[in-house]
Amino acid sequence: MAASIMETVNSKTMTEVDSLVLYVRDYCGFCHRVLRVIDGLGLKVEIRNIWQSGEAERELLHATGRHTVPVLRIMDSAGDSRWLPESGEIIRFLEARHSGG
């Protein structure tokens, strides 16, 4: 499933991506790993903690059927959302799309 999500996400150019939202929770090592990459790349990403916001938890559960984090929500200019789970996939996406290389 992640491969097809990555293919869909990768088909978009960065100009088509309006915003990024990262769903996290406290004491999540995988979440902190992604947050360090976001900080290192200097990205503007909205952070939604599912333990601090019932609304964020409901959004995540509705979209993915799970409470597992981190999950990156990629929203494009047309208003469509893609949900990218797994810290490794999120980091690969962020580095590929936002690094200077």
C-alpha cells in the first residue's frame, strides 16, 4: 500500500503541494525522528498531536483506520489529501522533495 501512495505523492510537483501536516503523539521515537528531519530541512509543517487533540485523532482514524503515528498528510492545491504512513517513507519523501540536492 505504501508503494502506491508514494507513487501518487511522487507524481505531484512541490508547487502542487499546498500544505503538510504531521500527525504525532508524545513519547514516539519514530515521530521524533521525522521531526528532527523536518527541523534540519527547515520545513514548515503543521504538527497535530493525537494525544492532545481529539479532533486530530479522529481525522487520523477516519483517514487511515489506525492510531499509528507518524503519518504525514499531504494536501494539494486541488484540496485532495494523501496520507503517508511510516517514518522511513515520510523521511524519504521530505528529503527528496525539499533537499537542495
